[in-house]
Amino acid sequence: MKFEVNRDVFSEAVSFAVKLLPQRTTLPILSGVLIHAEGDRLTLSSFDYEVSAQTSISAQIDDPGTVLVSGRLLNDIASRLPNAPVTFTTEESKISVTCGSAHFTLLSMPVEEYPTLPEIGAQTGVIPGDAFSEAVSQVAVAASRDDVTPVITGVQLEVGDNDLSLIATDRYRVAVRTIAWDSGRVGSDPLHALVPARTLQEVGRTFGSASTVSVSISGSSDRELIAFHADDKTVTSLLIKGNYPPVRRLFPETVEDHAVINTAELVEAVRRVSLVLEREAALRFSFTVDGLTLEAIGSEQAQASESISALLTGEETVVSLKPAFLLDGLNAVHSEFVRISFTKTENPNKPGPVLITGQTSQEAPAADGYRYLLQPNLLLR
């Protein structure tokens, strides 16, 4: 095999192919990137039986062929090559990579032992790339990182005819975002797909600049698969098995008591005041007609407080929230103002969750469909 390719294009393609490869694997063959050269196209693929990535780029191909090479090593080399065309040749089990005055010799891996990439089913629908990327970044942060309960380490996709909802939870908070979606059908049965959060985050970042992203959900009951495709790039992932908890019912239909605050001011105040907190400690938030006061009681040597403007509607409220979880919700609100709504329980001493949504102004709620429900640590009165 022999081909010549643009350095930047090649480096970007290798980087995409290896992003989702596992850091460690019991099967070394799965750490490889499969390179197939034919016609004027170079196809790079990776697959670890759970996730696959494939991309195609233009290249000047003198001798077609297929080769398997260590993905991480090739990515390290491709990202540091000088500014010159890349020449790639193979001879028996050796691979030669030349770029300008730089030359590398690598060993190939046995192509015949590499697994076949999964087949992609018919298109389920299409979605704007920028809206999809934004929704993923807003929701995936709330997914659990604890593998003890795999079902909540994923993001639940709920597919309708005209909209797509993304839902994530780690038991302490729930994030939901609904965006427009084109299935090309009317009256079709709703679909659900539980996608590993890490995979979905990489897909969101990769396809954020695409005009549209094609999504396919297919497979049998024991091997369900989702595929994302845009701009000569494709990612597939096995879906997580199990029933997702019915977290939508946790959201209140209406909330009377709420406060509207400038998002940037609240983020900065939370970051400052929480500097003195011990790990896992919470901040105390006092909402009154005069504004919002944040208080942190750290060790005996350090305490902090700060007051900022807030427009309160309803009863004055004092609530305690973990700053890291609160900041995740605030950073996902892509609007100038944020509304923090206070839910109630039958027990006046037991706090209800706080609901975080966006506000385009102090009076007008945002229409982006994003909601973030956060369980407080305790209610202080």
C-alpha cells in the first residue's frame, strides 16, 4: 500500500478515529486503527465491540490496500508531523511514514484478526448539528459516573415525530433538554435509546459544526445499536440495556416561588464563596426581597459570604446546595438570566428540589426546553 495525503487532514482523521478507543484493553488488536486505501479515498476505522468510529478523506493513492496500526501511536505521530505532505507506504509487516525530513517505521498488526464493523440500519431521523451538540453538553453532565448502576451512566434519548428529548440523572440531579427533530414520519411509535454518556459527549463535540446529523437506531433485542453520521464521519455505539428510571415525573407542573438572577453574577459569586468550603460541603443560599446572600462556613479559620441582586417572587427561602452541582446547571443555562424555582414537600422541614431554567430577561423565560432539577442538602430556616 502507498498513498500521499495532506498532513492536517490526515492528523484530524486519525484523531477522530482514536478518540473513543479504550485506554486499556485485554485484546491489543482492538487498539488499532484500520486504514483502507482505494480509488482516491482513504478510510480510517476503529472498533472495540462497543463503539466504532469511521471517517473517509481524500488522498493520492498509488497502491491500494489495507493495514492495521496502533491507533494511539499513529495519533501521537500524526499530531506532531512537520508542515508537509505525508507519505505512507507498507512493505510486508513494516509501515513507513514520511513527512518532510521526519521518518517513522512502525509494525503493522494482523488485519485478518480485526473485527468487522457493525452494519448501520435505516435512518431514524436528522437533527441540526449545533442544536444537538448544545443539548448533549447541557444534559450529559448530569449522568452518573458510578458504574455500579450502569443504567444511569447513560443519556436517555426519547424520539418522537418532531422532537428529541435528552435526559440524564445521577440520583442527585436530573437534566432534560428537548430539541426539534425530523423523523420524516407522522404517527410513528416513540423510540428510546440509552446511550453511554461518554460516547454521546464525544459525538456532540465532533458533530457540533455539522449542518445536520443523521441518527439511526436499529438492532435486535440483545444487540441494539445507535449510529450518528455527518460529514464523512460515523460513530456507532451499543446501547445500555435496562429500564431508565421515570425521572420526568419528578419535575413539578407549576412552581409559584422563584428568583431570577443574572447568570454570570451568580456563577462568579458561587465560585468565590465556595473557595473556603471543605470537600462535599454545601453553600447556604438565602433568597429575600433584598436579594440573594451566599454563605460558606468552612473550617474555623475560613468563612465567606456575598450578596448579589435577585428578583424574588413568592416566599423568602433559605436552601443549601452543593456548589459543583449548582455550577453544572448554571453553566448549562445559555441565557443572560437564570430562574431558580423552589418546590415544596408535605413536610415543611424537608426541602423539595430546586428547578433551574433559563430566562432571556428578568421577565421572559427562555424557550430552549432546558430544565435542571437539583436536590438540596437541607433546608435552613
